[in-house]
Amino acid sequence: MSEDPFVRPVDDTASDAIEAIGDELALFDDWMDRYQYIIELGRKLPPFPAAWADDAHRVPGCQSQVWLEARVDAGGRMFFAGASDAAIVCGLVALLLRVYSGRDPEEILATQPGFLSDLGLVQALSTNRGNGVEAMARAIRSVAAQAKEG
């Protein structure tokens, strides 16, 4: 594989990532501009390998097709790769991976997905999309819980 599909953290901690996302979203006056910004984030995700776009990687509970892959490095940090067939959902995947990828399982589990509601993201989405974002966050946290136990 020529390009690493796993998202590398740009913020020091999950909390820093949530704060930065909040600051970035606050720059826009309305939700249409925020949606455009979120879609752009999705376009910047590392390329997701086509071989992973299968049922084994699919996140259940999402209206759109969403795929997720996780890897734990030698230091115990978890890295995630993700993709979706819907542009806005790809952006939401990018937001989640910015918060959770590159963290250890303890930090992932300590970072409640409530930040999605706190930032107004869940409320601004259709019910199905909001449920899908929450399903993605649950999937990430479930993998972290398994890694912590394993």
C-alpha cells in the first residue's frame, strides 16, 4: 500500500481536537457553510483501501455505507481508517477520526461521543445521519474496549 490509510493525529489530545473542531465550526455563520466545511474534511481523508469496503469493515446502524478499520501500534496507540459512500458522512468520519485516531484505548474510552451533540452536529443532521454518527462513535469505542482488554 503506497499511502497510509490511517488517520494521524494533528491535535495533542482528544480534548484538544474537540476544542479545535468547535473553534473551526464557529467560524461559519450557518449550517450550509459548516456542511461544506465538513464535506471538505471528508475529501481530505487518506484513501481507504477498496479491499476494506466490505461487510467485515462495515459499521452497522448507519444509513449510508460506512467502513472502519483499526490498528494498534507497538506503543498501544490505536489508529483508525474510515470511509463512507456519502460525502457528508465521510466528513463526519473525518471529524471522529480526528478526535479518536492516534490515541490509546484509555483516552478513547474516556472521551465520550457527547461532543457531537455539544458541537450541535447531531441536532443539525437528519435523525438517520445522527444515529449513524453515534453508531460510528460506538464502533470506535467498542474496538478500543476490546484492545484494552486484549
